[in-house]
Amino acid sequence: MALKLPFEASHPFHRDKSFVNGDWIEANSGARFDVVDPGNGKVWASAPDNNASDVDAAVQAAHEAFQSYRTVNPRTRARWLLKWDELIRANKEDLAKILTYETGKPIAESLGEIDYSLGFTWWFAGEAERIQGTIQTPAAPNRRVFTIKQPIGVAAALVPWNFPIAMVLRKASAALAAGCCMVVKPSPETPLSILSLAYLAGQAGFPNGVLNVLTTSLENTPELSEALCRHSLVKKVTFTGSTRVGKVVAKLCADGLKKVTLELGGNCPFLIFDDANIDQALDALMTLKWRHAGQACITANRVYIQRGIYTKFVEMLTERTKQLVVGHGAGKATTMGPLTTPRGLDKAEAHVQDAKRFGGKVVLGGGKIKHEGGYFFEPTIITGANKEMAITQEESFAPVLALYEFETEEEALKAANDTSMGLASYFFTKDVDRTWRLLENLQAGMIGANSGNQSAAESPFGGIKDSGYGKESGKDVAVNEYLITKTGTLSLEGHF
């Protein structure tokens, strides 16, 4: 039976049960957990509260499906991905609504996430037919050495709540293109958008067991995730989330020597030099920082502004930020929604108070907004930021922006790299020599040069240092995360 939604939907494809082997099922315990609208703090749906006891059936189903799916012709896999893409496009208005009620982001941002996400289904449909091996003539005579690529097996995807549709389509599209089957564990905040994607995948033609979804509560997330990571039939784990949890996932997977991709925390620097196009930098920062109320791993967390333009840029940024309209994501006028969890509110408030204690000046915002019971926080700008502040050392994941003043390129580079993380860095300058120096010397897996938008299906996504390892999206590299390389040596007679 289709889920009853708190908004009008054009097509009844939404589901509120777990999806295993093509069946919509409850947890073995029969327990369910609530899904809360962060825009008003009210329960509007529920989903099965699976635990570790539910994992084996899902993995076994995926493993059984893999025995035949691994042999499916790449063009057939590509056609299924393209059909999935087509169905998501046809239903994106409804998907956007459910995404807004789960995450709180404005409806325009939800539609934007889906458009961005569809780049992955489209791209990896092409990648399915681009998987190839190699052949070479070695130094030893009468031999040929060749390699072939084969799907690794069952993959487990542990996905976050901030961009749930994007994360699932980025991971699952690569896995399905490679010939792998997958078990997805959505975040407790966003199970329904993922279940909707699973339904559409089934309608697209993917066989039963190829894509499975196990929902679970925050309380049962650790045990269910551990069971997935430790299951002997799971050969690959992909995780997006905090560095702290990512290190736990890596340790769990190390026992089984599983292949792991980790996309972890950001704490990304954003550098603006005197010779930059200030309007270009401001436009990029407004989108990058305030999108989804600052809840993105690649958002600008620390903004370093050269002294000659510091005062002017602060004034421009403050005036533009004042124009944001905070409200429920479904509101027509809303340009910034709530935080997705109340935990985010507490961290934002703590960062602001800590910044004040270390000499920071709050020039805009600074506190919670009481509005219809939602998890709202004011867009906040802090000047006079310094390295002693917690917001310098930690990812804020909130609409709180710290501004730092610097004099020289060397000073800015040192400050930007002074973090354990290395996901993304951004800089704005019109100096070509400086551009090249920063591209090579900033310690991050992704660099935005006069750009705050660097994520796309065509480009490899991933960090270094405590921001993880492995790549998602991009040519060859992402699909290779779900492949093994097998080497063959052939001895010849009567040849060379």
C-alpha cells in the first residue's frame, strides 16, 4: 500500500517499508521508527527499524542476485540505468517534495539535488560499456600478459542525510554499472527518498536482489552498519559521513580486508585575494555556504580574505546574507531551510559562543530561531576569527561562517592547510602564477579555482588526509572502486 503523504503527489510510488529481493518488508522485530519534518519538528512518516538480525537476509539476497547479474551484458546494465534515469526525471517533482520534508532544504534546492544526481545515472550508464582490460607483450619471449576487470561482489552503502538522493545515485549507479549488487543503509532522517529510488529501480528493470534497502533508527544504526561491514559476503563498503565514524568503518572492514571508499569531513577553506573578482567570489560563496543551511561536506567553513578587500567584502557578504529568507522548505519564499537535526542546532550555538570567547565578533545572526517548532538557526557571520576557535578546527555543518583576515599568500596557504582534513579548497585570484601555485600546494583532494562548484559526474570526487580515500564519480576511477583486476599470462608456441 502506498504511503500517505502530507503533500500532494502526482504518482503513488512512495514506499515506507524496507526493500529486499524485490519485496517490501518489515523488520524482523516489527519495530518502526519515526521520520520527523525538521521544518516543524513533527512526525510525518515512519519506516522499519531493522537491526543486525535483518542484515543476513538482505546480503544473501544480493549475493544470490550477483551470481546472475555479474554476467549481464554491459549494454543491458546501461539500458536499465538509463531507464532508471528516465523514471527519476519523470517523478522528480514528487521526489523533491519528499526530500524537502525529510531534510528541510528548500524545494528549489531539492529539485537542484535531483538534477545534479541524475548526472550520475546518465554518466555511469556510459561507464558500464567503458570497462576494459589491457594486453601487453612482456620482456620474456613467447608470452602475453593481459588484465580483465570483474565486479567485486556485494557492496554495502552507508549514506548520509544531507544529500541522500545524490549519494545513493552516485554510489549505486557506479556499482550497478560495474555489475555489482548493493545493500543500502539510508540515514534515519531520510529513508523514504531512498525507498522511492529503490521502487523506481525495480520499475526500470533491475532484477530482484540487485538493489536492496534496509532502513533503521539512529539507535540501531551502529549495530546494523557493523553487521554489514563484517558480513563475509560483503566485499566492498562505501561510506559518506563524519571522519570519526569513517575511522570506525575502516577498522571494521579491515578485519575482512574489504575494499573501502570513505568520503568524510571537510572543514574547507575559501581564499579571496585582493586581485579577485569580488562579485564572482561573493556569488560563489553565497551558494556554497548557505545551500542546505551549510550542511554540506564541501561547503566553505573558513573564509580567508586578504586585507586590502576585507572590510569591503564583509560588508557585501553581510548585505547579501540579510536577504536570505529562512523558513520551511516547502514555503514558496524560503531560500534557506532549517537544520536537519536538533543536534545541528546545539553544535551551531556552541561554535558561536566559543568564537565570542576567543574574540570573534558576530556581525549577523548568532542564534536559534523559534519558528513552528522547526530546527532553525540564523545565517551567522563571525569576523575576527582565529585558529584558537572551535569553528577553525571543526566542520561546522551549520549556517555559521567564520571570516579571517590575511596579508600574504604564504600566510593564507599555511592557514588553509592547517587542518587534519583535506576534502576541498577554494581560491579566487586573477594571478595566473598564484593560481598554479595554489593548485599544487593546497592540501585537498579537490580544488576550486575561481569556482565554488566543482562536483559533477564527470570529475573524480574524494579527499585526502582525514577526509578519506577512494574516488566517487569521474571517468574510470569511480567504477574501478567496484571492480577487481585479474591478471592472465599466456605462453605461446611458434611466435615471439
